[in-house]
Amino acid sequence: MNGEENKRIGQHLGELRRQRGFTQEQLSAKLQVAGCDLTRSALAKIEVGQRSIYPDELKALKDVLQISYEEILED
């Protein structure tokens, strides 16, 4: 993914997180319980487009947020 895609996906992910009532810290904790070692700091970087999402993180986000891949990746 390029920088613009990272930023777009990250911003959308932040919106989805807030819609579900999670802080970055809460979502990070749920992801870690689910076996995905995504820190709050790394999640913050994803949300501002400074870091890409790895495939295992994408799957964990889908499972924890109970959404589809399409919902995460849509425009």
C-alpha cells in the first residue's frame, strides 16, 4: 500500500474504532488478548497513516471489531 492508502485506511479504521466505543488503549488490549501484539502506539501510527497494517493485524482487527475486511478497506 502507498502512503495515501495507508492514511485513508487508517482514518477509516479510527472512525470504526470510535463508532464501537473503543479508545486506542482498549482496542489494543483486546487485540493483545486475541493474540495480536499491536500496541497502542502502533495502532495510533496506523490511524494517522504512518504505518501499514500487516495481514495478521488486519484479521485480528476484523475479528475484534466484528466487521468484514471490506468494511475496513472501503473508501
